[in-house]
Amino acid sequence: MSQKLKAAVVMGSDSDYPILKKSIQMLKKFGIETSVHVISAHRTPYRAEEFARNAEAEGIGVIIAAAGKAAHLAGVLAAYTTLPVIGLPIKSSTMDGLDSLLSMVQMPKGIPVATVAIDGAENAALLAVQILSLAMPELKTLLKEHKAEMVREVIEKDQAIKEDADKL
């Protein structure tokens, strides 16, 4: 029997929640228990440290950390844990999320943060599922089914476009 691990979804502000809902929905689609938090790297740094230091003991196997603008949350959490941290840059009003992306990918040596695309909530969740599948092999079957579903959708769209184009 594999170990049952949770995924944590942490956002720097509640304004990030509409994007994070996509991560949470995807994790739940795979049956992964999800722990959701609002923790600011700048306004509540002590909570960020406490959360990261205790995450593994709480049964968390991977952390998705979403933030916009300076976007230091993923790096701060990664500094206090050995768990994999996935950075999810959130599009902000100032630089369309480029500032967030660069804050996450330009981590110093020794503090890695895997980073997905700006507002790439679904991919953050899928990467978390892939990481958890190392300890929970049953997730591999679900991941294969998910990819097969995507193939079916593309084939259906291909057929629909061909049918429409034939009518022109």
C-alpha cells in the first residue's frame, strides 16, 4: 500500500483564489486531499516559516505556492522545507505576471522552486500529481487516463473542424 500524501495550495493573497480554484479542482479530480492556505511571505513571514517547517509532519508531500508581483512566497517556503515546491506565478496588473515569473525562476543555488506558466494552475496541479505519484503509484494510472482523455478531446475537435471545413 502506498503512502497517502496531501498537496498544499498556498496563495499570497485571497485575490489569487480564482486562479487557484483550477489547481484545487484538478487535485480533487485525482483524489488528492488538499490543504488550502492564504499566507503572505511579506505580511506574515512567521506563518510562512511555521507552515513550511511543519508541512511534512502534516502529511503534505508537495506544495503549490502562488503569488503575484514580488512573488517571494514559493522561495520563502522552499527555504524552510525539503518538500518539492511548485511556484505558480499570478498575473498582476503591473507587468502581466512577468515580475512574478522572474521572482520564482531566479532562485539562488540550493533553494529550487519548480515553476509553471503565469496563471498555469492546471499544470501546477498536474506536476504536483506527478510528484506525488512517486509515493502513490495508483496516481500513475489516473495520469495515463487523463492524457488519454486529452487525446480523445483533440481527435474530436479535429473531426469537428474537418466536418465544418468540408461545408465551406
